[in-house]
Amino acid sequence: MTLAARATAAAQGAPGQPEPGSPPASPPPSPPETRPAPPPGSPSSPTASRPGGPAARLRDLAPVLVPTAAVAGALAVSAVLAALAGAPPAEAAAALWDGMVGTPYAIGSAVNTAAVLLLVAAGFLLAHRAGLVNVGGEGQICVGAVAATAVGTALPPSVPPALALPLVLLAAAAGGAGWAAIAAWLAVRRGVSEVITTLLLNFVGAAVLVLAVHEEALLRQPVTSSETLPQSAPLVEAAHLPLLGIPGSPATVAPVLALAAAGVVALVLHRTGTGIRLAAVGLSRPAAHRLGLGVDRLRFSALTGAGAAAGVAGGVLVASAPHVLDDGISSGYGFSGLVVGLLARGSCAAAVAVATALGFLVSGGINLQLAAGVPASLTQVAESLLILGIAGTAIWAVRAARPRRAHRPDPTSPRAEATP
């Protein structure tokens, strides 16, 4: 073929004859392989991966549906147990509701209880950030209440409230911190587990409280007759916690103090260098030593700070009505606050929510015993079921937040074949 003929054929797109010695032309590409579309219900279906698909909407609602289902299940089991105990479910539910939010008095009592639990939980979170577990909230409450009573009954009646109440709460904080310092010193200097020491110190603290209110040489009020109760004299009026001023409600400023304490703890843990150092100690003490951090000092301070918060809770209990110290003042608040701290999983906001829920449940359980004649053990079972439901929800949330394992690619798919 001449040169002119080749140029004309190239311009018209006609295939020309190959030149001698040129490589053979490659065959035209084959059309891509077509695969059947996946069924609509499969994970790779377009409708399942669409942002507005049913699966996506269900995943978005799961953080709300799962806790709601857990609480509803706990309440349903409690209603069945109440029916077996002889109380109709409708009557038991009405009594529980009235005890929680039925009257201003019930709401005020629930809020005061939640404040005490939140104080203990805030201290627990502070110690837990440093890798310590404070199980001694009960004993620290008792010793803090004894210290607050010793100061509140010794003050002159003419002292102003602006001085009396801070002195009482500071004495309570010092008592709780000093009691926790025993376990902190043993943990730092002798390597003794703080879980064991704080737990055992609970019994010693409760014994100190009993001794203080039964011995006239200590804090017991003067015995005038055989009907004199084993309790202390009332605190001076200036040391009483002021009420919030809600008509018919016993709510004091304790919730304000508890929220302020939780805010301070959250600020320290998440917005200061101290919080970062505590987290480093909690993650790895050897690594914190290599970084030059004062590990022993940080651990000692964290556990004593937790004791101070629990001690303030004891001072709040004494400074609230009836403003006396008796041997049953704690009523298990230390262990309930421990549960709140465990369920909060390091979040002060979650601690506020859990403490509020337990506070209202405790208030409703008291009315449930009085109005419906339900045994006290049933309310404890209801609280335990609710705690288990919240804990199960937290475990589910942690597992759901983990990234899923990548599936192995299908060896027959074009993407797998293209992967080297």
C-alpha cells in the first residue's frame, strides 16, 4: 500500500494492513462480566446501605431503644414480684410513681438522696482515673459525719451561717480524707491493695460511728431518761443546710453542692494537666515513672480526694433534717455511690444521670413499702435489676462501638482479582 493510501485509510478509520515487522494489533476488550444484583435483604444491597434505610434507622435508635428495653424489663419483673407478694400491679405501680414524683416532698427526698450518691460517685471517678478503686465510701461517710457533728455541736449558737456551714463541711471532708489516707498510705508505701483496705475500713468506720453516738463522753446527747435515743445533740441552727424554698419540699442545697463537686471533678479530669497525669498513672505506672511523674503523690492525692468527697456526703447527711447523728445515718449510701461510679464508666455526666435515677427509685421504694405493703427486699430486687440492666446496656454499647472485623474479599469478585 502506498503512503497516500495509508494516510487516507487512517483518516477514514479503516483498518489498514500492518507494516512489516510491526507488532500484531491487540484484540478489542471484552465486555465486563455482569453479576446478578444481590437480594434486597443482604448487607450489600443498595437499600440496606442507604443512609435512610431501615437498618440505618434501627442502628440510630439502638442507643435509645436498648436502655429503654432494659429499664422496662426490670420494671416488668418487679411488677410480677409485687403481684406475687400480694400487691396488685396497678396499685404497686401507683405507689411507686407517687413515691417518686407524686408530691413535692417525694421529689425533694429523691433529689437529696441523689446528691449524696453523686458526691460518693464523683470521688470514685477521681480515684478511678488514677487506677484506684475506692470501695470505702461507707466508712468515709461515717467518719465524715462524725467529724461534722463534732464541729457542728461545738460551735456557739451565735456563729453566722456563712461561717458555720463551711466549717462543718470542711470538717466532714477532712474526716473522710483522713480515713481514706490510711488506705492510700498502705497502697503507696506498702503495696497493699486499696480494694481490701478500703473495704475493711468500712466496718471500722461504722464502729467508730456507733461508738460516738453511744458514749456520753463522745457525741451522745445527755441521757435524761430511758427513752433517750442513742444519737448526738442537734447541730447548731447556723450549720443546717438551707432549703431550696420549694413549697412542701425538703430539698436542700445539697444537689447544688453535688453538681458543683461533679463539675469540679470533670474539669480536673478532662481539662487540666493533673487529669492527664492521673490518666497516665492509671494506664501504666512504670511508664509514668519513666516520664518523671510523681506516681505515689498522684495516687495518694486521688484516693484521699475520693475520701474527702465521701466525707462531704456524710456532712450533708448530718446537716440535713433532723440534723442529728445516729448509727443508721449512712443507710448504704457508700455502696450505692460505688455502683453509680462503676456504671458511669468515667463520665461525670453519666454519674449525674445514674445517681438521679437511683435517687428517685429509692424514694419510690420507700413509698412502695408504706402504701402497698410490699416487703423492703422487693425494692432492693428492683434496684438490682435496674442496675443490671444499666450495666448490660453499657457492655452492649462498648461492644457496639468496636469496629467490625473486615470480611475477607470474595476471590471470584473483580475487586479481589484486581488486588495484588
